[in-house]
Amino acid sequence: MNPSANGWIKKLLKDAVLIEKLNKTAIISFYESLRYCGFIYGSNIMVIGNLIKNDDFTNEEICKINFLLAFYYTHHISDSNDDFADSVIDFYTKINAHKTTFFSDLLGEKKSNSLLEKIIHKRIQIDDNIIDKSFNYFITNALLFTDILAYKMYLKNNKISESYIQNFESSIETIVVEALNAKVEKSNYDHSLINLFEQSLRYQHSQKISYHEAIGKIKTIEESYYIIDIACMATWGDSVIDKDEKKFLNQLGHDLKLDHHIITNAMESINFFYEKHKDKIALLSSKNLVKTFYDNSSKMVNKLISRNSKRLLNELRESKELMKLLTQSTVRDLNDDEQKKVNEQLLDIFKSIPSLAIFMLPGGALLLPLVIKFIPKLLPSAFDDNRIED
């Protein structure tokens, strides 16, 4: 079975032994298996439960398999009578109805396993020439489980509301920022990462919510498990979870009504996974995880903007308010309302430039502060009296 060739889903789901083992797995055990193989952390080291052993698979191919099996298992435990592939395609179609995605060029096709393969491929990765793989793992793949949780809700209610996805992503953002703020001593990169997460809402019109509001929107045990694991990932960024971070995580687990052993297990799991697999995970090859993320992102955004400078200038000229705000950003800091307007209008512009599709991904708004940093360089030099040409 080759996850990079057509027909891999059909062949995978015909493996009767694999499917039988998968179907007999308890819900919590399944989640723990997703965590153990790295799916929850966005760094897939092995196929879930070692159901398939193949040293030739790339990390992206393993991620595809795990993502597909997570959808399949969720469909199985729902007792849905709908065809599996059709059900997942319908789910993404429903999402596409109320948000912008890079699936729009696919969802008009006839439902099939082939179409599902294309959707999974698009959801997990985009062109390697556009996005750095380590960034892809850190931002996109760590959020894949949100799709699984939303799909479960879709199967339960036969619909998926914008408010469910919006509320859950708002909760993730708030709690991750709280986790990062739990650090006693923050480096410049820690502060940068906090600022980036504060820009991470998929729905830019959403109001930020408080910690207690975020906790109140977490309803299921799987959501609670996922939130505590994501918080552990945030605190582990400097390769250690210190005393104050443990205190925050314990309080978070208590607020989520999780038993103490579950919280301890979450902290031990992230330590075990990253220590065991640090040589296999690109982001951990550097002494400073956040520095690697920020530097790689800066280079990528710089390349994207330089390649699309002419089209961006044309689009900017047509948006007078955005041009004015960007001009002002070269000489002063924008306030929150102005920053929000810039974010919204930039995302609208990025929709019209295919190679900038990364900004439409869940979490893609993390890059907007970097965009603000680079875009003023496109403006006429007369707007910036202090510019020094390279």
C-alpha cells in the first residue's frame, strides 16, 4: 500500500485484520494510541497501534494513514449507516459552506475514495516549495484532531455549526496563551509565540474569550484530553516543564474535571515522546524550538511576499483603508482595532492569490504579524522616512 498513489484508501480499508483490531479498540485507548504515535502532537512517527509496519513510509504518508484511520474509527463508533467516504466528504463540504478553505477546487467533484484521498492530501500538506515541513508539522498537523472532533459532532447531530468550531478554536487559543504565560521567565521568542497564538483564530470576527469561558466550552472527555495535551506541548517548547507550568497544567486539568493521574500522564507522555523521538522531529533538532519556528516562518513569508510582490501591490492599491493602515504601521504600532482590520483585509487579499493559500489554513493567521513586518517594504519609500535600502 502506497499512501502517495491513487487507490490507497480502498486498499487500506480492505485489510480485514487491521479493521477488526481498530474496531475493537476502546475510545480512550484509541486516543492514547493517537498520542503515542505522535498524531496529537503533529509529528507522526508510526502508524497508530503499529497496525501497519513499514519503514519506507514518509512522515506525511504516516500522517495520512493516521488521519484516515481516525476518521474511520470515529465513523465506526457513531454507528452511522452512511457510506464512510461520502460522510467525510459531506463533512468537509458543510465546513466549506461557512469558511474559506483550499478544498474549494475539489469539493465539486463526484464523491469517491479518490476525492477523499485528495482532500486528505490537501489537508495535511501543501507544496513543499511553498511551506517548510517543520512549520507544517507544528502548525497544521497539530490541529488535525480538531477535524476529528468536529466530524464526531457532525455525525452525532447530522450537521456541524460554525459556532462549535469557532468556540473550540477560541478555547484552544485562550488556553495555549495562558499556558505560555505560565512561564516564569520568557525569552523574546516566547513573547513572539504568544503574540502569534493571539492571532491564531480561524474566524477573525470572533471575540477573544476568557480562560473561564474557554473551559466552559469544553464539553467532552476527548476535547478535555486534547486541550491538556496541546497545553503540555506549549509549555514543553523550551524542553522542560517547570514548577509553575506544572502548577498551571494541574489547575487546567482540575478545571477540566480530569483525574490527577490523567494530567500527570499527559505531562509524562509529552516528555517521553519528545525525548524518545527528538532525533526524528525536525523542530526538535534545534536547541530552541520557538526560534526554529519563528526563523523558518520569517523566511517562508519573505519568500512568498517577494514572489507575489506585483500582485500584492495591485491588490493593496485597490484597498485604500488597508494601504493607509500599512503605511502607518511603518512609523507606529497599530492598535487592536486597526490590527484586526488589517488581518481581515489581508486574508481577503490572500484568497485571490493561490500560492498564498497557507494563510487560509487553520492556524494560518499565526503568520499575519510576520506579513505586517514584510509588507511595508512593498510600499513606496516616501511613506517611510527612516527606511535604509539594502
